[in-house]
Amino acid sequence: MTSPAMRRYRTTTSAEDSLIGAAGDDRLDLTALFGRSAPRRLEIGCGHGEFVSQMAQAHPGHDFVGLEIDRLRVNKCAHKCLKLGAANVRLYAGEADEFVRLRLPDAAFERIYILFPDPWPKAAHRRRRLVNRGFLLELARVAAPGCTFVFASDTHNYAMQVLSNVSTIPGLWRSLHPTGYKVDVPVRFETVFERHKRAEGCTIVNLRFERTAEPVPTLVR
């Protein structure tokens, strides 16, 4: 059910539409998409747009791709980006695993963020979690050598599951935390979900990895 606050985003302006990419299965040409060759960052699950809009405003020399499954949230993200004067963003609506696998080019990003993904907290549902081994392999494909991948969640067993999944693909990702993770890392721009969880007194687990130069194994699709 759509909340009254979100109904305003059912329609978009031409300026907002200019930031929203078309649906499809074709591999994106990011240089053509942004009209330049610049460092690129990817946020998967950009929610209401707080993080990607403020990061794009703070880094005008970088290009940002944001993905969110809910089209109304994509529209809201575009609205927030324009409100902050951040035109260096392109936003897409779709399933994350399919979008990364089909549409993103190899070695394209220097930063990747997955912040507070759907936790699927029930044990019977954990197989639905996004950041599994196969998805980490796809992320390794689209990450340039030296890319930093940031994952944050208030669901601690999800974070530990991600750490375990990384350990099954040795050589592709190197943890930047000596202990593998940190808790309650200060962030520059909070998402609405993080703000709510911190207000509830939840502890936030932060994982940070660096992409090595190791080639990605051939992926079976």
C-alpha cells in the first residue's frame, strides 16, 4: 500500500526524468550515459535517496548510479538529487541481482555501497538475502581493482553471513577491518533506515572490503 506521503512521487518532472534510466536488459555505457569519464560509485538499494543525493552533491567530480526496486522511491531519489543540485546521478528501478548481472559493465566502479538491505530475519527466509556468494562474484566483476565495498546492517547475523560468503571466494575481496567488522562506525550521511535503527538503540555492523586485482572466475549464467 502506498502511503499518502509517497503518492506525490507518482508523477515526475522532465528534469527528474533526465536522472532516471530506462528499463531494459542492455549493458550500460556509463561514459555515454554521463557524457564524461569520471570515477564512479554504485549504491544498491538507495531507498529514499538521502545517501546517494548527498554523496553526489559532495563529490561533483564523481558519477553515481543508484538502484532501488520501488519506482516511487526512485522518483523520490531523483527529486532529492535535483533539490541538492546533484545532476551527476542516474537512477534505476529493478531487482538488484538482475540489474548488476545484466546491465553493469566490468570493472566500472570505485565505490559500492549496500546499506541496510532487506534483512529477511526469519531463518526460513534467509536464502532470499541479496548478498550471497553469487552476488559477491557479480560485484567483484563490476568493481575496479581497489574498489571499496561498504556493507552496513543492524541485523548482525546478516553481516556475519556476508563475511562468511566472502571467505568462500578467496582472493577477490580483502577486508579493510582487521577484525573483519566494526560496530557503530560514524557515517557522513545517514539513510532514513539507519536513523530509525539508531534511534531504536540498535547496534550497526559495518563491513568494508577492497577489491583485489585477482580475475573473477568465469560466471555461469
